[in-house]
Amino acid sequence: MKKYNTIFLDRDGTLNPDPGYISDLHDFQFFPFIIDALKKMSACCDQFCIVSNQSGIARGLIKEEKLNEIHHFICNTFKENDLDLVDIYFCPDHPDDATEYRKPGIGMFNKAASDFNIDLQNSLMVGDAVSDMEAGVKLGMDTMLVLTGKGPETMQKMKKDQMPKYVVENLLVGAELITS
């Protein structure tokens, strides 16, 4: 079993269903297997970090205080389950006016690495989108594509040089794979 410094997690489509622009805590729910998956994964990493594009803010569909409520709930859930979540980084940029912080840019990862002394090349990026895989590849990380959310559509778009190290049905299957 490989030991990772940090497992970076995308949010929508990876940790929770992605109906599009979740603007209220009442509309957020983890996939039912997520806590079990994260507990398993914690055996092969020091910590977790969430990195999420949230263009709904720039589009006027999500209020930042509502996003903060969702993230507070996520942080508390990790804490209640003894899962070490260093932080949640999000990028509010619209895709048409994106900074280096919007995935596949690497700004959120570099900020996390600076804030928490993370060894990016000894980390894993888990997500359901091409932008998640591209960011991981740019940073020399192992990558895991989950086939929840946009995963199946992402598989069709992946270029050969971007193919993830792991392709799994969901995060629980991924956890079982990397901890076996």
C-alpha cells in the first residue's frame, strides 16, 4: 500500500451528487458510502484537502455565505469521524474569466501546499472531471477518476497522456483498491 502525504478531493460529483450549483445546505448530501470510503483511505494518507471549482458564485447562483455553511458542515462531518481535513479551497471564478486558481489551474494546490507544507508530488488527486485529472498530472500527482458525477463523460474526453492511474466506480471502490 502506497502512503500519500495528502489526498486531494474534488467536491461535487466525487463526495456528493452533483445536481448543478448547490446553493443551500438543504440541497447538499454526501454519497452514502463516503464516510466509509474516507475512513478506509485515511489508512494510506496523512490528511485530506478539498479543492473545488465553484463558479456558481461568479454566475450569481450561489451566495458565498451559503457556500460557507456547506463547507462548515463538511468540515464538521470530517471532524466527527476523526478524518483529518486540513482545509477546503474553492475557486469562485467564472470559466470565461478564470485565474490560475480554477482547476485545471494549480493555484489552489500551491496555496494548500504552502499553508500546510504538503508534498504535492507524493499526493493523490481524486475527482470526476477532466480538470481534476489535468491539475493532478501538472503537479506530478497520482490521479484517480471516480465514475460518479461527470466521470463517465470525462472518460470519453481524456487524452492518452492524461489517463488517470486509477479509474474506479466510486470513492469506496477506490479506497478499497489503494488500501489492499
